[in-house]
Amino acid sequence: MNDKPARKVRCAIYTRKSSEEGLEMEFNSLDAQRESCEAYIASQRQEGWLLVPDYYDDGGISGGTLERPGLQRLLRDVEDGCIDVVVVYKVDRLSRSLADFARIIDTFEKHDVSFVSITQQFNTTSSMGRLTLNILLSFAQFEREVIGERIRDKFAASRRKGMWMGGSPPLGYDVENRKLVVNQTEAALVRHIFERFVRLGSATTLAAELKADGYRTKTWTTQKGRIREGRPIDKGFLYKLFRNRVYLGEAVHKGESFPGEHDAIIDQALRDKVHAILAENPKTRSNRTRATTPMPLKGLIRCGHCDAAMTPSHTRRKGRLYRYYLCLSATKNGHRTYPVRSIAAGEAEGAVVANLRALVRSPELVVRAWRAVNKDGAEIPEREVREALGRLDEVWDELFPVEQARLLNLMVDNVVLMPDGLDIRFRGDGLDTVIEDLRAIDADGDRRAA
């Protein structure tokens, strides 16, 4: 009589390797694991064991996480009822975490799937197999924790020696043979940033200036060949740069500084000046910066693309001051999508003043101003109003920036920067105050002449 044929048992092989080292070889660790598991399944052919054709492999992924593509695909096939037995070379190939492994085994048991480790000779269908499994997993987790401690200790010892231990290279340095090497072009930018902050005293102004000049954070390539593009420099990046002791030639580990293997880019004196400014109250620094840089169109000029206020900014090159009005939205979101992003302050202010000077000579404005100054019953002749407005041309350049800004705020409603020029809108409700100011200036001049 023939024996009753064995039930077909569908077997899936799972393989894993923590590092990517050696995976490029024609026959690697994953192939070796699979070959051994295939041989074991073949030895159980009389029990009806058959190998499923799918490959469940995870190369270069730690066993301390469940977020592995091969494992996730295996678990989905288990839940779909496509597998009866999961075969691995060793228990820790499936997981090094006792808690994670318990969750995996619960999934297997829920779907009547057995688990077999071919080198440890047990499966989860028996109580002895489950006991052995828990003991082995405890040792696997212990080994993982010990390895982690050794890595942390080695990292700390390396930092104390001043070695670079990886990560994003800071602006000003490149990584060569696992060491930081000064990038002269970027190093010049770092020194420029420190020195400009000492002069300006404002991270907001400095960030806007650097963006206007097209400077960006570091672009670098990872060990896997991925390019990390630089982004526009903002205040957050500047504060992080100012606090980074790597620029003094130091290595830092858990708040402690050690002499580094790399060269310094700035000296301690320059860093102390920057940190002395940072120690001041930010509001005090902001007020001082605004007071020393006259920007009469502040609060009046807006972006015609997004209607955002345009913020004052300035820079110095070779001792010369260059002033700008910048669109805040374009600065924040990038300039490529904005038809306008900034305008030279002198150009914008000159256009507004030129239009204002032409306007005050027009008969319509003279009549409007005359009515405004006489609205409360005063009897000021039109001739005096015309002469007072005419004085604006003569006295404008002699006024202090604060006085110029005050007059502009009285006479200008807003200035909109369009791609093809400026849209200037004047107001009439402040004309009486302007006339009084100009008449006072005129009377003052007559007294001095007398």
C-alpha cells in the first residue's frame, strides 16, 4: 500500500544583513543564508515542504527596526495566507529586539504560521521551541545593547581626540579621508558673516543682505552619492553658525570642547565680539540698527506681486554703503517665482521725491493745499501756499533723514514696486501740516538772512 501523500507546506526564506559591506559581491551573505535555508527545506521534502519562489531579503538594514521592506512584504504575505512556514538562518536575522520579535511571532501564530531557525534546531510549534526562542532573543538583545555601548564609548573617545565623526559638514569645510579640510571660498564667506554681524549688529539685516547677494548654505554630497543642495541663508542658520565652536578649530561632545584635528577659520577675539552682541537685548540691537540707517520709505513701499511689505536692508562693499528694499515673501520663499524681489533704496527714494517735486508745482495741488490749510477759517493767501510748496525743492536735500521720512509719510499713501517700475500714490489729508512745516522753514530762513 502507498503512504498517504504529505500535506504541502509552503516555506518562505527570510534573509538579512545589517551593513551594506560586501553586498556588491556576486555571492554575498544573503546568498549564503538563502542557500543554507534552501538545503534545509529540501531535506524536509518528505514532509511536504515546498519553497515559495519569492525572495524576502533586507540588505544593509538593522535588525533593531521593523521598518524593513523585505520583512514588511513577508508579513503581508503571511496575513494573506500565502505562507505556512518562515525559515531563517538564525533567530536574530528576523529581529534583535525581544519586543519586536514577540509581535512578529504573534502575527505568525494568528495565521497558523510556524517559524524555523535552521542553525538553532527549533520551531515555534512546541513549548520547548518557544522557551529556547525567548532565551536566544534575550541574549541577542543583550549583544545589541553591548554593541551600542561600545559604539558610543568609541564615539566619545574619538571626539575627545578632536576627530570628525561624520554628519553634515559645516559651511567652510569639506570632508576628505574622514577629516575636515578648510574650503577657502566658503571660509571667506564664514569670516565675512562674522565680521558683517559685528558691524551690523542685526541677524535679520544680515540674512536679508546675504540672500540679496545670492549666498546659500553648504551644498554637499553624502557617502551614498546623494546631493544635498544648499538653501537661502536665514536667521536660524546664522545663529547656529555663530554658536558652532568648530570654527575655532574645536570638537564638541556633549557640551565639552576639545582641540580638533582641523584648522580654525576665525579667532577667539572675533567670536567674542559676535557673542557680546548676541548677549544684548534683541530689541535694543534692532532699534540701534534702524537708527543708524535712514530708510524714509519704510512702511510705505510694498511688493506689487504679493502685497507684502518690503523691508529695509543694506550692505557695505569696499567702505561704500548700499541700501535696498527687499520683499519679505520673496526672501522667505525664494526669488525664482517672484517677478520683483528688491530695489535699490536710492533709486526708489529718488523716483518718489522726483514725482513729489513735480506734484507740488502743479496748480491742482496748490489749490488743494490752499483749501486744506484754510479749512478751519484761516486766511492764508494762495500765493504763500504756492511759495511754501516751491520751497520743498530748495530745502529737501538740507533736511535730516528723519524730517524727510516725516514729510514723505504725510504726503505719500503708498509705493508699489511693479515689474515695470513704481506705482506712487500720494495723499492729500496731510498737506496742511506739510504747508505749516514749509512756512516755518521759510520764516526761519528769512530770520537768519535778516
